[in-house]
Amino acid sequence: MEIAAVIVDVPTKQTDKSFDYLIPEQWRETIQPGMRVVVPFGPRNIQGFVTEIKAESEFNQLREIIEPMDLKPVLNQELLELGNWLTENTLCFKIFAYQAMLPAALKAKYEKKVKLAPGAVISDLPEVLHSYFQHNGVLNWEEALKSGIVSLLQRESAKGHLEVIYEVKERVKKKKVRYVQPHVPPDRLKEEMDRLPGNAEKQKKVLAFFLEQKNAIELSQLVANLNISSATVKALIDKKLLTESEMEVYRDPYENRVFERTRALPLTEDQAKAIAPILNAIETNSHEVFLLYGVTGSGKTEIYLQSIQQVIEKGQEAIVLVPEISLTPQMVNRFKGRFGDLVAVLHSGLSAGEKYDEWRKIQRKEVKVVVGARSAIFAPFENLGIIIIDEEHETSYKQEEMPRYHAKEVAIERAKTYNCPVVLGSATPSLESFARSQKNVYQLLTLPSRMNKQTLPSVEIIDMREELRSGNRSMFSRKLFEMLKDRIEKKQQSVLFLNKRGHSSFVMCRDCGYVVNCPNCDISLTYHRAGGQMKCHYCGYETYVPKVCPECSSEYIRYFGTGTQKVEDELGKILPEAKVIRMDVDTTGKKGSHERLLKDFQDGKADILLGTQMIAKGLDFPNITLVGVLSADTMLHLPDFRSSEKTFQLLTQVSGRAGRHQLPGEVIIQTYTPEHYSIELAGKQDYDLFYQREMMIRKLHHYPPFYYLSLITVSHEQLMTVVAATEKIVNFVRSQVSSEAVVLGPAASPIPRINNRYRYQCLIKYKREPNLNAALKIILDQHQKDAAKGLQVSIDVNPFILM
């Protein structure tokens, strides 16, 4: 007797464990751990993951597995164990952990159908229903809903005439292409060709083609090459001279691109010194975490490439994480240029089908390197030799929904299993990582200067309050305006950076100060000019701008703040001769637009690249000599203890886009708070001093890296329910932790209401609390029951967003 332990696709506390199922005779040899299977669960059939195969079960009566969904396991043994680790560390359900490891295309869809119950016949049903079940005795649920016969079906189901079944379906179809090849030997083809009547020229053409070429050819290619119709080919297939077959092919997002092959570059003295310990760890199979701290433009990528080269030569595999889509076009070029077809790319710009195909290349061991965003950390490799995380300080490495993992921690956990090194690279490491390198938990490797010994760009900080006092109301300081003009005359390029999208931040009445807020969320609406609408970026509510103030009926209702569209308009007024490319979420929404805009800029089709944070990183263009930051303060005023760190990192990254090649670069930072240390020190690019200043503040206020954090957020449509529930939770947490821990709350969240739900939170700061994890689990378990009443409790361990 073979029994499979299965984690089922039902995310609740009661089902967050494995269930035993009998493996039917015909699947005995096939079903293995890590496969997805369809199993009966209660009245329906659902998807589950097999975690182990065993000989006996403590239960007597077991149901049988219905069928396997895979031919080979989608999760290997190491990933199954990693699922347990994720469940423990992020307090999520196991099913969420496993689903996070797979491409979206493999998450199951359920199709609901109604069919005749076993033993029932059509004549048992009322006549009205006969036509619905005539064909194959099965009716789609959608059709039943449309036809308005659900209550009738329910009555028949109660009599035992009908039953509802759930079919589990894959989301993605494998891409198939039709191929054509000869069905008979060449001499027979020649005979038939001679027999064809004179007017069958096109058929002759096809047969002549196959006399020369014996191999299968894609139907679409054949039709295009010979300039014929597919009907011609079909006629020959009907005559049994040709045969048609379907072959599976990969969707390749880069199929029309040729990547120039590149060779390893000679390393500078600094690079050689930094790479030595990494190569040594690869050679000796030792698990170490390296923090590669190098100024912008110091050649970190070349170190990554040469380390991977060594891993591939050893027959092992590599994962490289880069933040979000902004880094991919240039990064893909670098990796594909060096390693060609050995590279799979996973990022949010690919379609579900393309992602699925890239994932299958990894699963089938056809590639050795994966370059991708956060979720690529789960690539199904089985012989990892190195994991690299570029721009390790980026907050996008933290997932904000279940399972709330941080890719860096997952990387370190996987690397332990394979005894391989992890390399974290950044010009502005996160305080947590830098603090660990100071304590020798991570090994620090530094690249103190730029590759070509270029000096870092000179940075000037401009106080916008002074500009206002001297009568300049424009969003460009006089200095920045003059420099933009100068660059256009010299035919050099500039980058303007603004940390916002949309046209203006908010709409306000100048007479009474009324701000138009979202009716469902306590937050001001953002004005988007393309349609004169105001939108809420939290719940999606949209409305038109009022002509007069709803409070005092004044006509002085105006837009405040600056968005990218507004800057583009203003540039058109003051520098009409400048060609501008704007990059923000609105202009890069379409597939491939990101790459196209950057290519236009690289080819010199514009003088100014204006954008939000997607242009802050990874851009490397020789002709950029000026970078302007329009308002350095937008992040400083967020209710987040990391806001000064994020501001410093962003300003340093943006400044690093200037003067990376022969031409020297200049940076202008416009701000209303020039005295803030994060702005002042970003101007000097002095990370070490910033680290010291920021660490003092973190220590004083009990924040990471001195303390760990856990954030509990409670939400409900009734304010009193939320307050009462949060109060209970806070009291329970206090009873479970030591006096060293700091428990703050209950307090309203910085955005107190989203989508008509009130939000309260409790923040726990702690050093070592052995009971805390268990206590947090109890809280989640207790409130699972209240979910039906609309009370939601979520817990984020080591949160990155406190909003």
C-alpha cells in the first residue's frame, strides 16, 4: 500500500497540514514528492502538493488521489523543505509557500460543472433541463448562471439527479507549432509530382521543395517561403503525401535579438582583491555571505560575471537577483552577452506563458544561470554554486503579501543547503547588512573607486526656499535651468528625477484649505491630467475635479505638488527646443515600452530623460553629464523610520548616473530641507558618515539593526471592532514577551482607512524573544475564526513598509 501526504489548496488553519491519500494502482510508480495532484476534499476536487510517500497511515479509511497534474515533480526535495522554513519564518500557510515558488501559469484554476449523477438519466430531469444535458451530460456553471436555472439545478441535485464537479485546469497552454514533413520516400514524391496536372503549380512547388529538404519545417515558414496558401499544403496532406504534426516550442521573449558575445575584462587591482575570497569560497564549497560595497560605476557587474564563469566551469548553477524591471534590459544584455543561451530571464515584464517557458528551461536543466526579480530566488536548480543579489538594499526584495519573505533571507537559507557563497552588492548597503559586516557576520569586500579612475560627479545642493524668496516660482532653480540649456547647446544629455507619478499630488482650495480626499480611504486623491481625473492609488476610486470648492464654494481650487506630467509641460514652455522622454508607470505600462524608451535615449533621440525611480538605477549611458533631482524631500516626510536611509540611497544612486564615462558629470539636488543629514551626506556621497549618524538615531529609538520588528495590522469596517480587537492583541503580546521588548499600540495605521476598512496596528520591537513566534501564531489562529465576521489580522515579521 502506498500513501501520499498531500498539502491541499485550502488556505485555513484547519487544513494547514498534510492529509493522507491512497495512491491508486495505476499511479503507483508515477507519483513522487513535489508533484501536484488532484484530490477529493470534502465535496469537491482540488489541487494539492505531495510532500512525501509513505507505507502506512494512522487513519483507516483513506480516499484515493484522482490524478497527477505533472509528469515530473515541480518542486524538488530542497524546495519542499524550504517551504517548511518559509512557513515557520513568515507565519504563512504551507500552500502559500509552495505556490510562491511556482510561475503564475502553474497555479490551478477551478472550473465548476454540473453533470448527471451516477445512475441518473436525462428523463429523470424536468423537460426544461433536457436540452442542457443532451450533448455530453455536462453543463458549465457559467452557462447555468447565464440561463438563470441555478435554483432548478439545486432542486434536482437535492433529489440526487445531478451533481456538481470541480475540474482543476492548468492556466497555461504549452505553445505548439504546426510542422509539415514528407509522408512518403523521395522517389514516390517525384512520381506524384510528375503526375500532377499543369495547373497544380503550387502543389508542384511544395513537392519540389521537399525533394531537396527531407526535414520537417514549420507550416507558417513553408507558406511564407514559397508564397502559397495553407490550403495547398492541406491538399497534399489529404493525398497522404505530406504529414502534419504539432511540436512544442518555447516562447522566447528575446527571439528577435542578437546578443553580442562579450569576453571577460581584465580586472583592476581593487576588483581582483574583492573577487579573490568569492572565488575561494566557490572552489572550497563553503557557505559565506559577502557584502560587496562599491561606489556607483566601480565594476561590480564584472565581478558577478567572472564569479559565475567559475561556477559554470565547475558544472554548477547561479541565481542573480536584480531589483524589478528597471535593471533588466541592460542587465540581460550583459548576462546574455557573456553566457548566451545558458541564461534564463524571469521578470514582471514577461507574459505568463513566457515566464512558464523560462521556468521550464531551468527545470529541464537547459540553462545554468537565472537573472530575475524577487521570485527568481525559487528557481528549481539542484546544484547551486552561487547566489548574487545586486542592489541588496532595495525594498522590492521584500514581498508584501503572503508569504511575506525577504529574498535575501531565502538566498542565505538556500545557500546553506548547497554550501555555496552569497554575494550582496550595493553602493549604499542597507544598514542591517553593513552592521552585520562590521560584526563579521558577513565578509566585507570594498571597491572604493570608479573603474576608469573617473572622479565621482560634483554635487550642488540648492535651497528652494531661497529661490522662492527671490521670486522664482518655477519648479526649476535658476542654476538647473541654465545647466539644462548649456547641455542642450553642447549636445549632451541630462536626466531629471522626480519621485512621483501623475500630474499633481493633490487638489486643494486656496481659500479654505480643503483637500479632496478619497471617500473610502483616508488619503488625498492624486490628480491625473489625462482625462482631468483624480484617482486614489490605494483602492482605485476615480472622480472628476470639482469646479468649485465643496466646502466654501470658492473658485480658487488648484493643483498642488508636482508630478512627471506637469514637469514635462513646464519643460515644453521654458525649453521648447528640448526633446524629452518621460518614463513613469503611465508611459511604461505596455510590454517592451521600457526597453524602447531607454533605447531611444541611448540612440540620442532626446536631450532629457525625465522619470520616477525606475530611472535611478542601473542606467549607464556615456553622454549623461547632468543629473537634476527636482525635489529631494518627497520621501523624507513619510511616516517610516527608514525614510532618511531611502532618501540617502536614492540620491546617491541617481547621482551615480552622471559622468560614468569620459565626460565629467554634475548633479543638482533641489530641496526644501538642505540641512537634513541624509541630503547633505548624499551630496558628499559619504556613506560611512551617514551610517554612523543613522545608527545613533536607530539605537536611540530602538529600531533595526539594533532591534527586530514585527508589525500586526488589524482591519474591519467598524472602527470600534478594530480598536477592541487590537487592544486584546496588544495585551496578549505584552503578557507573552519579556520586559526588554517594546510593544507599541494600539494605534491607528499611518493610512487609517483603506477601501472603507479601518486599520489599527501594534508594533513590537525586540532583541531575543523565544516565545514571540508561538504567540504570533496563536493570534493568527484565534482570528482565523473571526475572518468570516470581516475582521482581518495580518502579521509582518521584519516589515519594510509601516504604512
